[in-house]
Amino acid sequence: MILIAEAGDYSPTTKWSLRLAFFLAIYVVCASAISPQSFFHLTLVYAQKFAAGIPILFVAGACSAALIYGRGKPTRYAVDLVRARWRGCLLALLFFFASLTAFSTYKMAIPSVIPFYADNWLADLDEWLHGAAPWELTHKLDSNTWSIVVFNSYEVIWFFQWFGTMLFMSLWSDKIATIRYLWAAALTLSILGTILALALASVGPIYYYQFVGEDRFSGLRAAMDGLHYSHMVREPAAYLLTAYQSGRPDLGGGISAMPSMHVAFATLNAYLLSSLNLWLGILGWMFAALIMYGSVYTGWHYAVDGYVSIIVVSVIWWVTGRQPAQIETQFAIRQPIEG
């Protein structure tokens, strides 16, 4: 007996890709409907940044892969890789571009839908859980040398890991793993970065005084001011506050503390790396722990912002992990079976 699927049927991986595209389309269309002007402006801004930055990352990624896997012929390997994967890479990067633009639009719209209200009880919850303000615990390790490690990891390296992982997935030959990661990333942005950010609207310790009106985190400001490299945090914080006050839809704009998207994507990438290799997984989780620490150390987040991100991303990774099993089962059924 031979079971052969109808020619018009899509493959299981294609079906899940189309479902992801449909999900993303809804996410993007809703963002454009909520704030058309901001969405259009951000589309232009991010398009310029992607046009400048993605080719550099793409070339760097292809060259790195060629040096690792080229086996004496890195140039030929790089050319073949680009020829074989450029369509999938383009689609994945379009996914990233569209979702990032929509996410930023939602983020900037938060205070117009729900005023920032959760900071006081989030700060109280932090202190109740830890027996003290978590920022005090993180700054027990204070030194200028340590701070430059934390600031660079949080403000610079994290962005390279985020963009670099997305680029890596767009070039990866494992379609099932790629679909799983893209689904997990889409759910992370929509559930954590949009729904929970709206439901738990907050600004974080770094803006507590400006929005709540209490000088609860003066000690944190003093600790940060005593560090030589604290401008790496002060300058982007001032940029976001100015953009918020002016109402401009600027690059990376929008203020939202709960949950932490830095911790969310560092956690997601740690899960991905763990699925690839034990040592990569260890490095991924060490980096995620450093980002969790840095989110409190810098004042961008309450500790509970990161805890919520870790819990929700863990659930998302588990749920999307059931999807590859379904795809593999469907794929096996579709193949010719003799008996």
C-alpha cells in the first residue's frame, strides 16, 4: 500500500509558515490601525536602519559560516549558502522587520490606552520578595570595571545577539527548528511585549521619580552616578524620556518596564542554544543571567519584570516545542509508505 498526499496539498512546514504569516499579518494590521501615523513613520525609520545594518550582518554571518564549515573552500561555501538560502533569509528578515515595527507602535501607544499605574506595587513586590530593594543587592558588586561589563552586555551585546540570532535562523537549513523559533519570537513579542506590557503598564525604577513623583530610587541614581560609564544608561534613558514627552515616534521609542523584553529574548535564545549544543547552552544561560542582573543593576527594570519574562518565555518555548513533533508526524504520514 502506498499513501501519497494530493499534489495540491502544502507541506507541513509550509502550512505552519503560512499560519505564522497570517498571525503576523493580524499583529501588524492591528498596529497600523491603532496608530497609522506612528506605524508609517516607524516603517520608514526601521527600513533605513535595516537597509544599512542587515547587509553587514548578512555578509558577516555568511563569512563566519564559511570559515567554520567551508572545509578549505570558504568562498565557494559562502556563495552556495547565499544562493540556497537567500529567499528564506529574506522572508525571515521581513518577518523581523514587520514585527519589530508593529511592536514599537504598540509600545508607544501604551500610555494613551492605559496610564502607567503599576510601578508602586511592582516596587513593593520586589522588596517583599527579596527583603530589600533588588537594586541594592546588585550594586553590592559595584566597581567601574564590573559596570562596563554589565553596561556593554545590556546596551550593546544584547542587540547583536538578538539580531544575529534572527539572521542565523534565517540561514539555518533546519526548517522545523526555524519555524519553532520564529513562532516563539512572534508569541514573545505579542504576549509579553504587547498584551502584558499593556495590562501591567509601568515605567521602571529609572523613571520612577518622573512618573510617580516619589524619590524612592534616589539611592540607585546615586550609585549609578558614581560609576564612570553610567552615561551608557543615562543617555538612552534621556533619549526615551524626551521622545515620550515630545510624542515623536522615534527609533526604539516607547517606555515600558513590565515585562522585560531584554530578559525575554535572552531567555529565548538561551533555550535555542541549549537545543543546539550543551556548551552553547551554558553560554546562552550565562548571558541570560547577566542580562537579568543588568536589568536591575541599571534601573531599567524591577526584578519581577525579568521573572515574569522567564516564566512566560519558558511556557512559550514548551508550547512551540510541541509544534515540531506535529510537523514531523504529519511529514512522516505524507511520505510514501510501502506495505
